[in-house]
Amino acid sequence: MNWEYSLSGLLVGLLVGITGVGGGSLMTPLLVFLFGFKPSVAVGTDLLFAAITKTVGVGVHHTKHSSVDWKVVTWLAVGSIPFAIATLLVLKHLMDIGKEVTGAITFTLGVALLLTAVSLLVRSLLIRRAGKVDVPKDQENDLEVIGRFHKLQIPATILTGAVLGVLVTLSSVGAGALGTVALLFLYPKMKTVKIVGTDLAHAIPLTAVAGFGHWTLGNVDFVLLGSLLIGSFPGIWVGSHISAKIPERYLRPTLATILLLIGVKFVLA
């Protein structure tokens, strides 16, 4: 185990607990810029890291809050899982024929970070708008009622899942922040706590499949993974307990600005 990696896991876990932003948008750039890992290894390791940490979170949401809409999770997965597998197969093919994939991963990582930064800025607005809508309790699970596109709600959800599948597999970014904003847009009448729980539940199979695929491609560093996990769990716990004491109106714009700058650096690399 490496204490520097564990300390990084602690700091990222702290920020995740405070802001609720997915660890991928914070962890992957840190691994690339601070520790010099190849983007492919940073992405692959972070995907398995996300799958493990998010499993703990969804247990809380499902058992204590009953805040997972499993129908939405299913339709998202119908789009995301096949496209994640297809993306992995494309990466494997490119590696087999000797093509360099680092550039594609780096560029996609930059785009995903830029989208995440924008999502941080619009998330509060979407939540405020959703908070004004009241849905009868017996209709809370009717996708056509709570969805923006009504009869086209299922195809729209599958398409959203497909886009997330490609982005997450290539960058490890998007399963958290982008997924939440996408659900807020798709389901403006769904309760916010259910949005978060549903996004978390969908992120587990997606990051697990993508992470396992990167493992088979040799893109996972297990010493790094173990060190990050040791640091991240106490960090998330502490961060979640102090989050209410830090003004969100200052924290989120600051974090969004940082992610914008990092995203631009990746895109222009």
C-alpha cells in the first residue's frame, strides 16, 4: 500500500462527501497529473474504485430511504451496459492492431469533465424547478407521469443510458454528476432523493462492467486501488457530516471552475 495514494483517496472522499460530485471527475485527473499514471490506467482503476464505493451508498439509499426507482435503473442499463461493452470491444480492437488509444481517452475525459462542470452549475436550478412539482403518491412510479417525454420516456431513458455508457467507459466520469443531471432533466417530477438513489444504483453495474473490461485490457492497478479505498471511506464519512456547514453557493462554482480548467487542459492535450 502507498500512503500518498491513500491520502489522495482521503481528500477525494472528503470532497465527494461534501459536494456529492462523483469521484471520477476528481480522482482521475489527480492520478494523471499528480502521480503520472497513464490515462487508461487511471480510468480503469477509478472505475473499479467507483463500483465498490457506490455499492455502499446504494445500500443506504435502498434499505433506509427506499429511494431507488428500479424501472428507471433497468431502462438506463438497457442502454448503458451494451454500449459500455461495445466501447470496450472497440478499445480492445484498437489495441490489438497497435493503435494508440491514450489520445481518445484523454480527449473524452476532457469533454466529460467540461460537461460535469456545466452540470454542477445547472443542477441547483433543475432541483429548484423540480421541487415545485407535486405528484400524487400513487403515480410516483408511473414513468409517463413523472417523465418529461411521456410516451417516449423509455426510449429517451435508454438513449441517455447509451451516452453515459460510452462516456463512463472511456473516461470514468459521468456516472455521478452527469447521471444525476440527466435524470433531473428526464424526470422533473421525481423526488430529488430518488433521483440520487436511482443514479447511484445504475452507476454500480455500469462502472463494474466498464471496470472489469478495463481490467481485462490491463488497465487496473490493484495496489493503487487498495490504497485509494483505504483512504476514501473515512473521507466520504467525514465529508458527508460537514457538508451542511459549508455554503454550497460558494463551493459548487469553485469546483466547477476547477473542473472546467482541467477539462480544457485534457481536451487540448
